[in-house]
Amino acid sequence: MSAEAPDVFVHPHALNESRNIGDGTRLWAFVHVMDGAKVGRFCNLGEHVFIERGARVADRVTIKNQVSVWDGVTIEDDAFIGPGVIFTNDRYPRSPRMPAAHDRYAHPENWLESTRVGRGATIGAGAIILCGLSIGAHAMIGAGSLVSRDAPPHAWIVGRPGRIVGWACLCGRKLSESFACPVCGRRYEKSDDGLCLAGDAG
Amino acid sequence: MSAEAPDVFVHPHALNESRNIGDGTRLWAFVHVMDGAKVGRFCNLGEHVFIERGARVADRVTIKNQVSVWDGVTIEDDAFIGPGVIFTNDRYPRSPRMPAAHDRYAHPENWLESTRVGRGATIGAGAIILCGLSIGAHAMIGAGSLVSRDAPPHAWIVGRPGRIVGWACLCGRKLSESFACPVCGRRYEKSDDGLCLAGDAG
Amino acid sequence: MSAEAPDVFVHPHALNESRNIGDGTRLWAFVHVMDGAKVGRFCNLGEHVFIERGARVADRVTIKNQVSVWDGVTIEDDAFIGPGVIFTNDRYPRSPRMPAAHDRYAHPENWLESTRVGRGATIGAGAIILCGLSIGAHAMIGAGSLVSRDAPPHAWIVGRPGRIVGWACLCGRKLSESFACPVCGRRYEKSDDGLCLAGDAG
């Protein structure tokens, strides 16, 4: 309960059981980080956030209120997880306590599917992320979307199910048809799996 | 606050005021079960779950994080309630404190509508369940659906509003067109109000 | 922490840091009202509600469980905010901790957009309210809607994105085509920006 580094802020009404929280990270009221969970440096976990023991959160991640990050979910550096975003880790859930489901839930490999949120991506408020999929770096998932398949880097996705309706700049704005940002001026090129900054090797 | 049976686990950050919680049930952090609420045996109530005084939860039910179970909601044995599922109990809500609404809220029969979640049913993550309706046994409500009318037993429902797009096996998988499960092999037959196991009298 | 007026009820598991909470208001378990936030008289804040320091909540407002009211959100008298409603205050969010986003988040005027919920309006369960918009008095936003533009007074809005599908009476029921309420009998007239009570000057 008091294992965190001196530079971790744990609100008096939060509950931290992890020894793997990086410097500069803040846990606000009614947050619970379980033993075994890893949270990087300079993150901000909003109120009522829950981090399960097998979850992984990298550096400079912002998670707004009311988000549960389950076993199997990995969130990379600089991602933004909006309020009320819902992650999942089981495509075909039944109550594990139902006798007919005991065998399935006896081993995580029977049911646990992973989710990756790429570097700098945004998951908009109230979006639902199905499991077994990957959201590319700097993708922008619109508020209330239901993401049911992989999102390429920089994709702008809205709807239920979510569909690509454009491309997002690193800065968060929608790109023009020539992949230029009307706000910050960055330019992008098509790559095999989405977009990359023009002139960027990788 | 300490009325529960010896075999009920109440997390130190949870709040239990009910004397009707069954053996083997666990209440995790920031859960609140009100006085008068009934929760059966071997249930698991995830973090931030709220059980109002008139709610009824049967045995072996799993409720994931961030779910409020209101007066008028009944959850039968073996059901799974996903994270962030939203129940309701008023079709035409106004603030009960608004003077023009005082009369309506003076008597529960003026506004309170009930909801039933049948045995072994699954309510997927973030689904919204309108009130005055019944979800049949072993139905599978997809993540993010909006359920606005009764769901027959074993129905697989997705969308907003939710529509039947197939049929679900007891084990959680979608049945073939001949009502056989491609995973566990169970077979079903059409019944008056949905599906039932082949050869099953009721 | 103990600054509230004597007639404010603060549940022992709630956290109040504001000196601006009106008489008769109740804060239930796991609620947090920040210093600087203003909440009026005779409000009811359900469990897990969060009121940020710049938020404004007027009198007789009902906020059900699991709602975060952010800086920039104003809720007028007699409004009803359903369970799990999600407000936002940034149209293009990125993690403020991402180096490329530091400049944008250095000044609130770069990103903070306001939202107004008008007097007597209802936001249905699980609805998502984008920012920079206004919801008119007595509007009825259906459960699970995504509101992406202004709603006129008395508008009945459902869907994603939300669209006007009818008109709502003060009492919460849908009006007939002649703008009469089949339940309470009130009559309305078209006005420049929505509906108003027949014979009502304003």
C-alpha cells in the first residue's frame, strides 16, 4: 500500500497495491491499481480508474475518469483514454461461476484476448473497444465509437461499428485529402499500414 | 455494516449495508450494496458496482465494474453483466426535484418500471437496457447495444436499437443455421418464445 | 472538507472540498466535489459522481451515478442527468503529457469548450454529449444518444448522431403533432428556437 516511489502521488482516497508505478504519476480519488499492474512515468489516472494486475500502461498516458484497464490491455506511451471508455478482454463472456462455463474459465488462454492501444492514440469518450485487436499509433477514435477491428496508425474512426472516415494528425486534427494538417502544417505519406510523417524513416 | 455472513468477502473499501448477501459472494473496492438489497451466493461484484435497495441478484452472477443495479432490476442465476452496462427504471425521467415533476415521483407506480435479466444471459460491455422489458435465459446482448424490447431466450442481439442477428449457445458461441453449436456441439430447437436445448422438456 | 452548509448531506464515503454547495443538497457515496465547484440547492448527486472545479450545477438538479461534470459544463435548474452520461470538454483530445501536445494544453482557451444543459432538460442514460454546444430547456435526450450539435428547447433527440424525432412536454412525454401533451394536456407553440408553452410570453 505504501510501496510506490516517492514521486508518485496517491490521493488519500485511492488504493495502490503496485510496486511498478513510475515517477511523476498521479492516482486520483477512488482509483485502484492492483498488485502486479505496471504504470509508467508521468501518467495521470482519473477518478474511479481501475488497473487490473495484468494491465500495462506506459509513460505520459492520460486516463480520464471511470475507465477499467483489464488484464490483457496494453496502453503505449502518450495515449489518451477518454472518460467512460470501456475495454474488454473476452469475446464470448458468460458468468465464470455458471457451472457450464467452469471449464472455459479454468485457463486464461481459453478466453483472454489482448488489446493494444498504440503510442499517442486517442480513444474518445465512451468508446467501446472489443478485444483481440490493435489501435495504431496516433489513431483518433471518435467519442462513442465501437471498435471491432484493427485501426491503422493515424486512422480517424467513428461509428458503430467503427469505420475509417479520415486521418488524424499527431496534433489531433483531421488531415486534408493531401494528408496535410490545416492547423499545425505537418505532412504525411501513405505507408503500408496507415500513414507516417513525410520524410520519416519509420 | 458487519451484518454479512462470515463467508461473504467485503473489500475494506467497499460498503455493505445488506443482511441478504449469500455465502461465497465477493464485493470489491468501492462497491455499495444498500440495506434491503438481496444478492445471492457465489456472486462477484466488481469495483464501483452499486446495488440499490430494491434490486434482486440471484446466485453465481458476475457483475463487472461500474454497473448500477437499480430498484426494479432482477438478475437471475448465472447471468453476466459486462463492464459499464447501464440499467434504467424510468422511461420518461425528469428531475424529481423539479416542481412540475413532484406529483409523478410521489408514488413509484407512477414511474418505476422493472427489468428482468434471465438465467445465464450475458449483457455485453457498455450495453444500455431500457426498462419494462425482459431478457431471456442465455441471451447474448452484444457490447454497446441498446435493448429496447424483450429478448427471447438464446437470442443474439446487437445494435441500436438492438435486433436479433442470430442465436447463442449456452456456452456463449453463435449457433449455426441448424441451431447447433460449432464449438461445444449442443443442439437446440425452436420453441414458442425462443430456443431450447434439443430434447429438453422445458 | 467540512466547509459545507449544515443542511448539506455528505455521505461518509463522499469527498467534498467545495464551499459552494447549497442547502438541501445530498452527496452520496464515492462522490467527489472539488474546491471551486458550485452546486446549488436541493440537488442529488448519485454515487461516483465527480464535479470538477470549474463546473456549475444549479438548483434541484438530479445527477445519477457514474457521471463526471467537467470544467466548462453548466447544468441549469431542474435538469436530470441519467446514469453513465458522459460529458466532454475537448473536441480534439490528445494526452496533455505528450510532448507534441504541451503547447496546446498550456492555455485552456486552446482546447476547453463549454457545454450548457438547459433548465429542466433530461439527458438519458449513457448519452454522450460533445462539447461546444447547448441543450435547450426541457429537451429530452434519449438513452445512448450522441449529441453533436445544439438541441432546441423541448426537442426530443435520439440516435448517433442525435436527431430530432419529436418534441417533449415539460412532464417528459412526447407531444402530439399538434404540440399537445397526451398525458398532462399542456399545449405548446412553435417559437424561433424550438417550442414554448402556448400563451407563454417567453
